[in-house]
Amino acid sequence: MSIINSKARHDYHLLESFEAGIMLTGPEVKSLRAGQASLAEAHCIVRGNRVLLIGCHIQPYRPAADNNPADPRRTRTLLLHKQEIRKLIGQLNEKGLTLIPLKLYFNERGLAKMQLGLCRGKKLYDKRHALKERDIKRDMARDYKTR
């Protein structure tokens, strides 16, 4: 089960991607396994030598009502290697770059992982151009299929 940020690829040019672990409580993990999370409004920041996930909504897990965190949008810590964090700090200082969560999933060992993208925001004309290209490719595939 994975949660994908579908707006990220529409709103940003993806320059580089990273894989990070995420610190969660037990009920949050259960909720993620059920697919009850949203990355739509989420973004990441670097504070000191820590990477923080802000705005990710993880629905409270009902059977664990006593152990659920008070705020489903609480700030969560992402786990990256020191050299990756140093590289991110250098690149985020460049104007116009931001760190966006692309995908939240469980790896083969059952650990919660997040795919992060180092992105640059798209202009409105870039978004229109991408939509036009997608429509052209869809029409070409449709025409090819009918032949």
C-alpha cells in the first residue's frame, strides 16, 4: 500500500529524489497500512541537521483511541544520512528549490519510507504545456491502438 502525492508532479519539476525513513507512533503505522493518509498539503524543511515533514495528515486509528497523537498533522522527523542532509542544505539554499514528499510506502522489510523530491516550481505555461503533451500522447496511443 502506498500513498502518492499526485499534485507534486503536476506543480513541480522533479530534479532529484531521495528515500527517507519516517518516525511514527504505532497507531500511525496502522493507519498508514490502511491507506488513511494524505500528502496533498505536505512539504519538508531542514532545521539544524534534521529534516521535518510538515502538513502530512495521517488519520487517527480508531481502535487505538487512547494512543493516537493529539494532532493528525503534527510535525514528523524524517531519517536521512548526514551527508544527504548536508547535500540538501546546500541545494535548498539555492533560490526556488523546495523539498516535496512524493510517495509514502512500506519497503520489503515492512518499514515506513518516504520518497522525497528536490523540486522547482512550475510556471502556469509549463503546466499547460505538460497537459497538452499528455493529451497528444494519449491521442497518438489511441490512434495506434485502433489501427
